[in-house]
Amino acid sequence: MGKSESQMDIVEKSTKSGKKSWRFVAIGLAVLLLLMTCSAVALVILYASSRGK
């Protein structure tokens, strides 16, 4: 038996929103990784400068 149009719309909407949420998660993780990398570099620079004094 085939699905009605309303059921097809619900399935299409749920798959589209699922893809969007994964994209936002990926962007969020990339930004978090970038911030962590920047903070690690800053800590290494601070450690190196304080050790040189």
C-alpha cells in the first residue's frame, strides 16, 4: 500500500531537519575544535615566554 501525500510530506520534512541538525552539530564541533586549538597555542606561548624569564 502506498503512502498518502501527508505522510510523504512528514517523512520528507523529518529527513531534511535531520540533515540540518547534523550540519549544525558538525559546525559547532569544528568551532569548538578551533577554539581549543587556539587556547592550546596560547598556553604554549605563555609557558614558553614565562620559562624564558
